[in-house]
Amino acid sequence: MRSEADLVLQKFHEYRTQNLWKEAALPERTFTVCAQLAQRYAARIGVRTLDTLHVASALELKAKQFWTFDARQAKLAVAAGLKTG
């Protein structure tokens, strides 16, 4: 029987094949924006580096919607001006 992680990975590969998952290189300023978000919000919201990198990536890639199950990451996204779903 496959583990849950194996099933998730299989679905991910299926979505890539169906072009439902878009891969994009990180824009040059992503890490600068990540550091700025950390300086501005980390202490207040309690976000970590990967949270700020995720939000910075969305900002720099001009995401129209930001999806996350992480409450702190969602708070950061809203504070940075992103719409969450």
C-alpha cells in the first residue's frame, strides 16, 4: 500500500503533466523582498524564513491569489497586500 506522501507526490506529477502546476524561476529581487518582509514583520507576526520567501515569491511573481493553510503565513500575505483564499 502506498504511503500518503507517495500519493501526494503522484498527484503533483499528474498536475504538472496536466499543466495545472506552473513552474517559474524566482525573480532576481525575491530574496531582497524576503529580507525586507522578515525585517518588517517577523517579530510581530512570528513568521519564519520560508514563510517570508513564499510570500516574497508570490509578490514578485505577481500572484493574483495567495493560498496557504498556515495562519502566520496568511497574516503575512495580507499584511504584504496579497489576497488570500
